[in-house]
Amino acid sequence: MTEQLSIKSDLPKEIARRRTFAIISHPDAGKTTLTEKFLLFGGAIQMAGQVRAKGEARRTRSDFMQMEKDRGISVSASAMSFDFGPYRFNLVDTPGHSDFSEDTYRTLTAVDAAVMVIDGAKGIESQTQKLFEVCRMRDLPILTFCNKMDRESRDTFDIIDEIQENLAIDVTPASWPIGMGRDFLGCYDMLRDRLELMDRADRNKVAESIEIKGLDDPLLEEHVPADLLEKLREEVEMARELLPALDHQAMLEGTMTPIWFGSAINSFGVKELMDGIANYGPEPQPQSASPRPVAPDEKKVAGFVFKVQANMDPKHRDRVAFVRLASGHFKRGMKLTHVRSKKPMAISNPVLFLASDRELAEEAWAGDIIGIPNHGQLRIGDTLTEGEQIRATGIPSFAPELLQGVRSGDPLKGKHLEKALMQFAEEGAAKVFKPTFGSGFIVGVVGALQFEVLASRIEMEYGLPVRFEPSQFTSARWVAGEKTAVDKFEAANKQHIARDHDGDIVYLTRLQWDIDRIERDYPDVKLTATKEMMV
């Protein structure tokens, strides 16, 4: 089905063949393993890596930081581009750990669809629910993959009911599992009336497909034991009566999700999911911006930065801005206007990623994600255009939930510490506040694990041991309002005032009472927990 070009669209062919999506899930549902198999089937790698690799087993490609390799979790979102049949997949692997949810949230502004991975035994978990809410706010189409069916898992109808109830979305089965755990044989492909059998011997082999004509085909009996076959026929008949059929339009609007079952580690069900993304996933969509949205088929190039990653290559102090192209046909060497500074930038060495491997991108189209190495000019939320003053909207920055002071192990290296902290602030890895009173900085993060990541990165990338210390403040709010009101407020509350790395005023709070007091005493001043990353 993938071989023939089923790309019917009004968009130029190169743009219409692109599928840009993120993979979301709770930690440990198998997201990074699934990413590896995507790369394997796309022909981008010859042998898939494992998240917890032992001995000769290869490491995964998408986890490239030392800490990710040590802990077996993904800490930063990484982007990968590869071809699958006539399609071009741009896949963004996001961290599932809730301590890194802000990185994930921003990543979801740069994709057109999400693949939700759930664990067959655990079903919908808390982080999946949170990420799903984000997709729902942006009406992102969602395709679901129920993983780990080769282990003991829950009843198929239970899993589907749980998704429908917890996430309030219609579910339509694209495949149906045959057996589970040790008895898991494979799946019946409900969209194409095919039997897909799993090969347990070779994990890197694509499943065997057997064309059958419906569930009464005698061929089935040759491959499926009688008891499992009877159960399969019964369940598929019930599913077809009780559950809605695939409605492509409803899926694109984000109100229905097709579900595939499989086992990523055994490479099973992955190719069917990829066919599903190719055939049912959305082509590049218009991007929200002010003063007008940007359509993918516009002739002029526009793109926005949704992530900045520093020191991907520890040997060079490099910073790479991840840019989602929103429109046009980009060619290497093009001059684009950096809207915030109004200065032209020649993009002479843009890169396409295969996780930490990269190659020079001679060209890219709307929907693609390219990396632009730079020395700090590009920040999250920046827009690059061919001259027009457009600014990307909808990329949020959240108030941190944990605040700590930071001290350098070497008091003479204060300048180095400031440089390192500013870099992480621009990367979006942490919020850095400079209080009006006293020396030093206060660092704010969403989850405690981020402090460990920051300390280990500052030491590895800057050779600077640091320690984090408890702070008297517990949260931060951005301050907005008329200049005179804000100035009066600032003068009266100096001991609580700080500036973030953009120079915006921040009010540091100790208790909820502080926030209530300000709202009562200063009605002209507004405290906000999010600020849009627009410059």
C-alpha cells in the first residue's frame, strides 16, 4: 500500500509527502524503542539500538546525552528525518519524564500529529494524560500504539474503554491482537484483512504478512490455533459492531484515534503503524503566527525556533536551533531575516538530523525540521522569514515549580557560571532569575530531576562543579501592566523582584499569600504563570 503514491493533495508534491509528528507517552512505555524501529524500517539505521544496552547491544540513536545513556531515559527532545516509501517522515522523540514536560510541550507546537504509545499492561498513565491534554488544546490528530503485547497485558476491550473514558476520544481498532503474553501470535489487520504474524526469533525482522479474505478464510486455520481463532472471530465481530469505523476526517480533527497493537522491541506492528501515519496522518498544516497564519504552500520561506540545544557536540561549543519550516522551499545559503533583531542571517550550514548524527541540508521544504548552528543569536520563539515581519505564536514558557539558589565550587569562576546559566535559560532547559537584592542567581525548573541534569551538564560542558541550595522562594510570576503601576509595584517590593534572562520583571513568591496580597493591593498589576515566548 505504501509503494504506490497515494499522495493526493493540493500542496506541491514535495510538501504533501511530508509527515511531521511527535511520539508521546509515559516514561517506560517504549517510546524510544519504537523510535529506533521507525529508523530501522525507514532504512536509516542497519540495526536498532536498545535503551538499556548490555555488552555488544547497540545504544539507541535518539538518546545522545551521557545522562540519557546512564539512566535509560530520554531527557531532551531529538529530531530525526528519514524516508519511508514515497513519504518523508520527520519524527520528534520527546522526553516522557514529567520533569521535562516543558520541552515536550514546546515540541508539540512544531508537529502536525502525535503518536501516543501506551503500555498494554498499564494503560493510560498520568504523564500520557497530561501530554494528551496538550494535544487536545492544539487539536492535534493522534494515532495510538498499544505496546508490549508480548508481555502479560490487559483485555483489549478494557484498554480501548479506558482510552475512550479517560481521554474522551473515539477509538477505532486498526488491528486486533491474537493472544497475549507468551501466546501472542500477532495481529489481524482490520483495515486490510491481513494476518500479521510475529517472528520471535529475529527482533529486527519485519513481521510476515498473509493476505486472507475475511475471517472465514480457511487459510487462518493453518496459522492460528483453534481456541485463539474462535476468540479472534468473536472479538473482531464485537469490535466491528460496538466501535466506530475509521473516519479519516474525525481523526484529522483530533476527535478519533485509530489504535494499532504490537511489540516495539520485537519490531511487531511497527510497519503497520508507519503505513497508518503515511496514509492517514496529516500533511504539513498552517502554523499560527501574528499578524496572520502561515500556509505551507506559500512560496516564501518562513520557519520558527521551537528548541535550542547547546553542546550537542561536546568538542565544540556549539548551539543548534531546531527550526520547523512553516512554508516555502528552503535552499542552503539562503539569506533569511531574523524577525526579532530585523537583521539578515545567511544560513550557510543548516543540518538535517538523524538523532546525534547530522548531515548538511542542501534543501528543505515546509514541514521539515532543520538545525541551524549559531552562537546565541537564535532563541526559542524566534521567527525566520524572507523579509516579512511575522512572529510565531503559541510557544509557551511556564513558571517554574521549584526554585533553588546556585553556587559555583570555584568562587573565582562567577562569570563562567553566569555564562553557563544564561545558555541553559536560552535553551529553555531552566529559568534563571537575577534578584535585585543580593548576589547570585536563582534557578527555576519544572521537575527536581532537572537540577541533576543541569549540575551534570555544567560540570561536563564547562568544567565547573556547582551545587544547588534551597531558596526562600517557592515560585515565580511574570509581572505585567502599565509602566507607572509596574514601577510603583517594583519600588515597594524590591526584596521579591528579579529579572529573567530576557530582562522581564519577575515577582518571586514564598507563599500563595504573597500572590493574593499583590492581587488585592495592586489591582493594576497582573501576575502571570506563563509567558508566551515571543520577543
